[in-house]
Amino acid sequence: MKKFAVALAMAVALVAAPAFADTMQNSYGNTIVVTPAAGGAETLFHFNADGTFTGVAPGGSQMAGTFTIQGDQLCMNYPNGNQGCTAIQADKNVGDTWQQTGIDGSAINVELRAGR
């Protein structure tokens, strides 16, 4: 469960309103890769235009759920009732990488990688 919570924290620290929506639209059909800045395994996310997402946490655990964009926040909802929101980085395109703070306060690296 702790790995799931860390993956959720990293994921929720991802990506939001007009320019923010561009980042999400650019992620459809591609992969958002989240890695702890201090080092560690990748978490992969696949967002879909229908408001759903799937992912693979470190260790291979599968995840799925729904997401909404609320202002400048990406909010992810999991079937078990867990939810988390984070600021979305604006105007990110395939090939971009950036660093930001996860919801748990840790630094994370994010990449918008081509393909799934």
C-alpha cells in the first residue's frame, strides 16, 4: 500500500485550465513517466481523452481510475476511493522533461514520452 501511496503522490504531482489542458491533451496516446528526483523506479501513466487513466507502479502493480481537471489542478480518482490533486504544468509537449514537487513534498522528475 505504501508503494501505491508514493505512486499516487508522484502522479498527483503531475500536470491543468486552457494552457494546462494542452499538457493533458498532449499526453493522450503517450506516456507520462514520473520518477523520484532522489532516484528510484519509474511510474508510468496513460491518460485518455475520456477522463480515464491506467498506469504501472514500481514493481509492476497495475492501476486505473478517472481524472478531472479542476482549474489548474489534475485530480485523480481510484476505484478504492483514494483521490489526490496536484497543480498541472502548462504547455508541456512530447519530449519535455521537468521537475516539480509531489503532493508528499518530495521532488519528482516528469517526462512526457512518445507512445505507450
